Amino acid sequence: MRVTKVEIENFRSIKHLVLECDQPFVVLEGENDAGKSNIVDAIDVTLRHAAVTAWNKLPSQVQSALPVADRLPTGFRMQSLLLREPGKVLPTTARIALEVRLSQRDALPERTICVQATFTATGPDRVTGEGSLPGVEVDTTTTAGRWSADDVASLAVGMGRAVQHLGTQRHPRSEPVANRPDDRIPAWTHDNFKNILFAVKNSPRRELQQRFDGLRRELSDPGLHVGEVFAGIDGSHVFVKTRCGGVDLEMDDRSSGVQQILFLVGLGFCHEGTILVIEEPELNLSAGLQKKLWSKLRGLVGPGGLDQIFVTSHSEFFERQAERVHVRRGDDGWTTADWVAPPPPVQENMWPAEVSRAGTLELREDTRRRLGVELGGHVYVHEDDEGVSLLDGRHADQLLFAHDSGADDE
């Protein structure tokens, strides 16, 4: 199952947005609060509500015949914050439409369907949502191209668990932010990760056991610093341990970076759905680990694996790897999104740097304006015996600024 197109109307920071996304790996980049998470959240909630719609189309005897794990609730309650953004007055109704291409992993013939959802604010603290699937109806005939009850059941189950959404939150056990003792540094956390890993390892399904075996092989890569992975149970306590350098440690006792690698690669392997959504995968990771992680994530997409991965990121490494979607706020304050090509290849003694107020490359406001570089844009830093030069991030042969090595730094 792959989302090939998204159209969003009146959802959080998005007044109207259309995004073609028929790619196996979609990187959404932009400044904080640009609306990246709102795009992936819209995809997630639409598939979940449409799954309920598909489920309700099934005859009761088909519903009861499905395994309990595949049965779906009849609806979702959602808070009003889902539709509204502080400081903005939005219509009371949001509409989201997806084009979704089904695959063999969905146990369905390959075809493209329209998946829709409408969300309506019914009070100050409540939103109701309803999914729709134009053209999808249970047909008891054997007419080619029609939907049998088994097809609709597969669609309901597939959409209900299609998306695994991984992100960060300010966990109570994370470190405090400097000079802000009441705030915490964002950390990766997933309360069900240990249970998921243990269930996959001990599943009666050989396919899932093989996924756990594959995960252990991937994580044994010395460059990841994870080591061997074990999942077991001690009384009522499910544990995940890693053995690295001859030392066994519980997952909770490992560094935040190692835990993060475990979450990302582990849930990618164990996810029974088809779409992985990852927010800020670069958090806690060095440039070298980001490169390793990119390779591992790309390996998760393809035959026998996931159909699509969405990544929201601030990492210049992720941005350099492929075409990406630049998400920003327009002059009117609403979110826009456009595909952009990656920067030109890096030449010898040259590296790209993001221009920020206090990040990879900090430029004074007057200097930035004089060079014509946007905040959040990229330039190339080129260093040689004669000094340092800044080159345009879009055209690596265009000189912006030359700095003699004998002069004082700006």
C-alpha cells in the first residue's frame, strides 16, 4: 500500500494543499512549525477512518470470522486540536483525500483507489470523523474487478494497521533543557516496543520469526554500536537486551542514540503494515550514524518489505540523498509543500551547510541578505590554501563570498 497523492483542506495549519508523493521514500524538510507533521498525521488518520468504513461494509458473519487481532473498532474519538491551530480561525470541517495504490502485500490485486475522510468539530472539545471509499462495495458476484467480501476485509485490516508512526516526545526520564528545568529534551520513546519485539520473536508465524532474525542480523552491524539483540520475559517483565563488546545491557540502560536505532530499525522490520512514518530520525545521532541509518531505512523498502517511508527531518544529510518536499509557511501563514531537487554533488574540499540563526552555519543578518541566502537555505563551504569560499547551494559553481585565510573571521 503506497500513498501516491494527498489533498488536504482545512486541517490544522493547512488551508489547501495537494502533494504528489508516488515515491518509496519521501523526505519532508522544513523549519519547526512549518506543518510537516500535519501532512503525515493527515495520512495516518484518513487511512484509519477509512479502515472503519471498509469494516462496516462487511456482513456480520465475515466480521466475526476474522481473527480477533484483525477486528477493528467502530469509530474513533478525536480532540478538537486535530483540526485547529492556536491563533487561527478554521472552518469546522476538514477534508482529506488520498490516492492509494494497493500491492500484493495487502493480499489484494494491484489497483489504485481513492480514500477520503471528513472531520467535523461538533463541540469545543470534540471532533467526529468519517471515512469514505468511493467505488468500494461488497459484491457477491464473480464479476472481474469487483470487490468480494474477502477483498474488503483485507482492505479494512490493511488500512487499519498500514501506518506505524514513530516520533519523539518530551519523556519524563529525558534530560532537562539547559536553563529550563521544567522542560525536557525530546527523546525517542515507544511504550509497546518491547512487547512488539517479544511477540514477533515468539510468533507462531514463521514469517514473523524470520523478520526478527533479519533484524538481529541488521543490528549486528558494528557501525551501529548495538550488537546482538535478545527479547525475553522474566516473570511478568518483558525485556529487550543487547550484547555489545561482551557486555549485556537492558535497552533502557543504553544510550539514547542506541535506543533510537533499536526503535527505528526494529519497528521497521516488525511492522506488519506497509507505511513507516518517522519524525526527526537524526535526533541523538552523529553524522556517521545518520548515514548508516539512511542505508538501513532504504533497505526496508522493496519486495517483501515496506511499500513507503515518510521522514520529517532537519538533517542536511537526509536532504542531500534524494528529491525531497520542502514544507514552509507561506506569506499568509498557511502551510505549502513543493518538491525540490537535492543539492549538486559535493566536490573535493567542499561540504554543504544549512544557514540558520544558531545552527550549522550562522551568518549575520546583514551578511545573509547581502549574499542573497534565505534562512534555512543551503550554501557550500569550500576550503583550500587560499581561504574559505561560500558557493550557492543551488549552483555549486556560483561564488557568493571569498574569505582570505589571512583575514580575521567574520
